Amino acid sequence: MAFVAVQALAFAAAYSVGQPTWYAYFIVGSTAVTAYALDGTSFTVATATAGSLLMIALGLPLFMFVARQTPALVIEKALDPDVHRVLYLGVYGPLLAAVLSLLFGVPLAHLLAKGFPGQPLVESLVDLPLVVPHSVAGIIILFGFGKSGAFPQFSVLGTMVGMVLAMAFVSAPYAVNASREAFEAIDDRLEYASRIHGANKWET
């Protein structure tokens, strides 16, 4: 907490004098000093310092974005119905996509963990969205589910259905692969013990 408080004060001071670059230097220096005080080894200091450079790239733009906002404008936009709709879509859409990915991805992950004929082909299809650019993924969704696609009754362009399909297309590989690794980590002897004690496959 003390480290975070010092960082907040340092950023406020650097921003108030119009020198946010000073804060970037402060992050690196304070991280190195803190790592040395807590551990003292050169390895820890080096890794912490290297990590702080990434934190600058990730955090400093966000800090600058927040600092440059006008409170009155933020309040005005917070009361705007269009902003409410965007926030609703931004929360509801990814949540639905995550639920769909888990609902249909976990059973597939279980099959992949056990193995079956044609598994390499299925694995390739599961991993395909990882190598396809997001813009291409959107085009693929339009081809598959658009007006001349497999389900022309669904309107996907600019709708919640299209957004959820696109997000599920991109996120499904993570759900399937993470679940498969979890299933593979389970000791087979636990499953054998469960079946011996009378549990069926669903219960196991």
C-alpha cells in the first residue's frame, strides 16, 4: 500500500509540473530500489527493473488518460443513455460469449483430453482463431452466419448476436485449451476410484 501511495503521489507531482516523463524514470528507479531492499540479489533487481519497463508501457498511457479527463465531462457522459448502452453491451456481450465458450468448450475439452480418432483435425480447428486476425474473424463470421450463410434468419451485422459470435469465435480456444489442460492434470486413478465406488461417467 505504501508503494502504491508513493507511486500515486509521484505521478501527481510529475503531471502537475507537466513532466510525465519524470514519472517513467521514477517507476524504474523506485522499483529497482524496492527490489533491492526486499531481496537484495542482482537477479531480483534486474527482473523487477525489466518488468517495470513493461508496466510503463501498460500503465502510463492509462494514467495519462485518466488524468486528462474533465470531471464535469465525465459526469455528463456517465448520465448519457448512449453511454449506458455501450457499457451494457461491453459487459453483457463478453459475458454471454464466455458462457457459450465454457458451455460448449468444456465438453469438447474433455473429449480432447481423452483422445479420439480425428483429434488432430479438431485441435487444428479449435486453434485456428488464435492465428486468424480479428478483422478476418469478423469476415468469417459474416460468411458463416450472414444473409447468405448457414443461418440467414439471424442478423449478425451490428447486433448483439454478431458481437457474441465474434467474441466466442476468438475466445473459445482459450476456454477449450485451458479446460483440456485441467482435465489432463487429473490423476486417472481418481477416475478409476470414482467408477469403482459406483459413480457413473456424469458423476465422475
